[in-house]
Amino acid sequence: MRKHLLNLATLLSVALAVALAAPQRAAADDDDDPPSRVARLSYAHGTVSFNPGGTDDWVSAVVNRPITTGDKLWTDNDARAELHLGSAAIRLSSNTGFSFLNLDDRMAQIRLTEGTLNVRVRRLEQDESFEVDTPNLAFSILRPGNYKINVNEAGDSTFVVVRDGEGEVTGGGSAYAIHPRETGTFTGIDQLDADIQRFGDSDDDFDHWCGDRDRREDRSQSSRYVSSDVIGYEDLDDNGGWRPVPEYGTVWFPHTVIVGWAPYRYGHWVWISPWGWTWVDDAPWGFAPFHYGRWVVVGGVWGWVPCPPRALAVAYVRPVYAPALVAWVGGPHFSVGIGIGGGSGVGVAWFPLGPRDVYCPSYHVSRRYVQNVNISNTTVINQTNITNVYNNVYVNKTVNVTNIRYQNQTAPNAVTATSHQAFTSAQPVARNMVRVDAREVASAPVAPLTPTVAPQQRSVLGAGAEVRVRPPAVAVSRPVVAKTAPPPAPVSFVKQQQAIQANGGRPPAVSQIRQVQVENTQQVRPNIKIASPAQPGTPRNVRENRSAGNMQNNQGNSQNNSNRPASMNNSSPANPSNRPGNPPANAGNAPGNAGNPKVYNDRPPSSRPNNSYRSNEANPQLDQRHLQQLEQLRQKQDQERQRIEQKQIQEQQKTQQKNAEDARRQQVEQRQQQQLQHLEQKHEQEQQKLQQRQQQERQKQQPRQNEKPPSKLPKDDKPQHRG
């Protein structure tokens, strides 16, 4: 009896030890997960230079490139850039030095060495922080709102504008609260001379441009069908249409004039740590549909099944960014295990995942991450299937999958293949395609993980050309003040390559990367100055410029920064278009217009971007009717496009069945492409006519103003197509 009791006690001890160890292992695995979000370069105008973290090379920025911790941007003379990060938009004016000190699920920490930055935050979670670090202060965004930060060329003065929201400045041992409709000028390095004032309406060209971009997002119809946390959804409106499809819900179909178009074909591959091989699409709308959701063929046409909006989700999970939602084809010509050294003549082939397919990350992740990245990106998938695939791929280490049938594996024209050289050197896939045999692909093994192809330097730089003019050295190396200590700087790409080779050609785990960063002590951010403990400061002019009632209200709102109001989840401020801008030249005694060398105040109003579509001047009922008219026109155009595309598919099938000559097939494709181009021109003319009628109605209802409304809704600020 005593022996049985001892055995029972032993078993209980072991079980208790396992139970205690399991949460620790789970926590360690979760800590190894990469961030679930990145920033997207959504717009670039003029000379915009990009420097990937861990390299010393500067290349021209490419739209749709994912941006993450350690990456740098520089906008040269008369250049502008825009990034999107979840519910935040970050816009850069000319001569601006920008980088991410840290970007993960809870922290967005920006380094601004000089120039002008505009940040619009539409939603801020309770555990989320947003910080902008400049050479003499750290600015913390405490509430959703609209903010502008300018650093002068000398780096000794920072000018902060809070249009909506609330922020806090920390630097020189002092802390200053900035409330809505206030500006702050902070000069000095070791000690701040603060001047906070109220301001009036005095927007410059950059402010007008930011306002136009904000209104474009606010008018987006795609927000009805896709989660607002999906980066890039606002670009879907002008480049496709939504249509209900049984079983999949509302599906987005792109407008494209390319015959034989397929997802993940017109773009290139890059290597971005810690995710590894990442797809960068050429299309101006090509971010959301390639890093979220799933693709499906409906009536012979490709459509994108999105992540559902918050309001439609039973248990909402913020969409998890994925580098590329594809599966990989094996076989004698397209190896799924090429090896670290690669191989001559060996190609790489892939196809898009469908709504029922499980995405398997090739980087080290936890079981919970695999579940979240799948359930947050599709509405049709089975959670039991996720568990089975996880055990098969990550526990049993199965490389080739034979017992799973992928939805798009046998879809017509679904598989894309390219050479090993084109894959690793970021060359355009469409110009370097390798022909595939449909019968071979149908029976080929499929790998859920990316091929073990080691990256080269070009893989990290991407498709951008080497820049002729590098940014000023001071804009790259100038120290900044940080309130939150950022992680160590990314290690050099040479060391990354060594870690990749040690990991068998796959991305190393986040914990391995951190270990290399700690060992590489010389990379521990020599240009970061952690702000000393701060005491509340008293800026000049603040008492004269705030009314007593406003002071009490603002102080009550700022006593507890973490107590964010329920209204913070609103998608836009109460009056986003009626925004004040820079103060007058003498406001707050800001030196040299807060150090901004380009103020554009000498330009006549007629040369500035048109700003007549302000919400306080518009008729809501008229706007709603105009939006409905545009939506009806787009639906009609989508139906017409669908009929044309189905007819073209039938013609292609007839041509293939008759075994016509290549010349005949090319003639058919050219004729089809001309039909699509003519259809696009027709649709453009229809939209212009409708918008002209709407403009005339608007002019009849609104009083005559100094600035005439534009002849059509602004569409020319879309990101330019980059090959």
C-alpha cells in the first residue's frame, strides 16, 4: 500500500512539473513569434530613398514594400511619401529623414532626424504606444488624432502641432502636455525652451495634401467589406469592384487589362527579416490582397476573399500580416528543397492559397500564431484542419504534402514559376517566367513552407535602383531622444546570412536574432539618448492662450494617459477637414518658421491643391446620393467587365481546343487586351460625366467660393505603378 502511495505521489509530482512547465514553454514560443503587423510604403512622389535595416545601401523606394524595424526613408527636394500602419497613416514632406526604431504589435517608435512628419491615428488600443523621437525630444501620442512634427535643419528645434488628440513632449528633464488645437515650439538640446500656443487656420501645401489623403480614406467603400486593420484596403475602390458570391460572401475582383493575369505573378520576391521571402506586387493596389485574405476563381475570374470587418466578426482577431499566402510546387523541375547553395536550372513555383487552405509560415512560430494568422485571414477555414496541418508540418516535420488537396492547385493558370536566379535577385517574375506543364503540376507534391533558398544582398535591397544622391550624413546619423528604450539595431546582413545558413536556409527564430543583437554590442544604438526622468514643465505663453475652462478640461483628460475614451475607436475625427495648420509666423516666437525651410506661403491660393470638398461645406444628403450613384455605376461596370472576361475565357478555350498556331493565339490575346483597354476608357468617360453632373449639382447648392471645386474626384494621388 505504501509503495502504491509513493508511486502515486511520484506521478502527481511529474504531472505538476509538466503542468507548470507547459505555460512557460507556451510563453517562450509566443515570445518567438514575429510581429503581426508591418508598415506599407503606399505612396512615393519624387526622389524617395530607402535603406533596409542591416545594410549600408540606399536604393529608390518601391511602393508596396513592407517597412519594419531598422528600415530608413529619405524624401529629397519636392518629394513626398506615405506609409500605412494598421489604423495610422504616416506622411513625409520633402527633405525628411525617417526610420523605425521599433515596430511590433504594441509599439510604433519613429525616429525623425529632420524635416516634417504628419501622423493620423484613427484608433489606439489600451496597450499600444506611439512615439516620435527627434534630436531634442520624444513626443508620445496619447489619443487618436492628427499630429504634425517638424525638426529644423540644425536639429535643435522641434515644432509640434496637435490638431486633434493629445500628446506629451519629454526632453531636457521636463515634460509638457499639448492639447487639441495647440502648437509647441521646443528649442535647445540639453534643456528645452518651450512655447505652447493656440493657433488659427494657416495650412500649407503639405497640410492640404494630407487632408486630401485623409478624405480619400474616409470615403472608401471597401471598409464595408474588409477589416480596417488590413493595410491598403483604401486602394481597392478605384481598382476593382465588390460582388457577393455564394459560400465566400462579398468578394473583390480587380480591374486588370493583362490577359492571363494571376495573383502573385506581377511583382518580385524580397527577403525581409524575420519573415524571410516576401512578395512585393507591382500593382498600386497590390498590398492587402497579397498579405491578407485568400484568392478564389469565380466564373473563370480571380477574386479576393477579404478579412471580415470588426462589426461582422463573431470573435474579432486583428488580421495578422503574412509575407505571402502561397503554397510551393515540387517535382523534378521545381524543387521545394533547393538547398542553401541553390542549383543551376532549378526553378521555383507557387500558387495562391484558397479560403480552405492552411497557411504555414516558414519562420519559427507558435501554435497560437498559426491559428491567428489563418482564422484572421479567411472565413471558410476549419480550425480542426489548422491543428492537423500544424502537427503534420511543424511536429512531424513533413516537407511534401500528399494527403491535402489545395483549392487552387489545379485552377487554370494558377501556378507561376521562375528561375532560381530571378527569384533570389528580386527580378520581375512576369519577365522571367518558366513554363509549367499543367498535368505535371496537378500530380506534383506541394510544400507548405518556402524553399530553402538563401538570400543574397540583392534579395534584401529589392527591385529599387541605386540612388544617385544619398541623403545627408547628418540625417542618417544624428542622435535622437527616446522616452522608451528601443531594441538593439538590426545586425548586418552578413551576420544574418550566417544565421540563415546555420538554420538550414530558413529564417532564424526571433530569439536567435535577439541573441546575435546582444552579442553584437557595437550595434547597440549609439545614436539614441534615453530621456532623463522628467518633471512637469511650464512653457511660455500657455496661461495667456488657454481659457480657464479649456485648461480644466484638458488637464482632466491628461491626468491618466492610459484612460483612453471610448470614442477613440472612431474611424475619423469629428471634423477632419476643418483642421488648423501652422501658426502665424510670429506665433510662439518660433524661430525661422519652426525650422522648416519650405513654407510655400508665397504661393497664390490658385496654385495650391484644391480644398473645396470640406465636410463643413458639403451637403450630407447630396454626398450620400453621389456616393450611391458612383457605387451603382461601378457595379454596372463590374458586371460588364465580368461578361467580357468570361467571353474572353471561352475564346481562349476554343483556341486551345483547336490547337491553333501561336500566331493565332497571340492575335486573340492582343484583341482581348484592346477590348479591355477600350472598356477601361469607356468606364473612365462614364465616371467623368457622372462626376461633372455631380459638380454642377454641388455648385447650384453651395455659395460661390474663391476656389472652384475640381472637375472630378481626386484620383491622381494614387501610388504610381512601379515595375
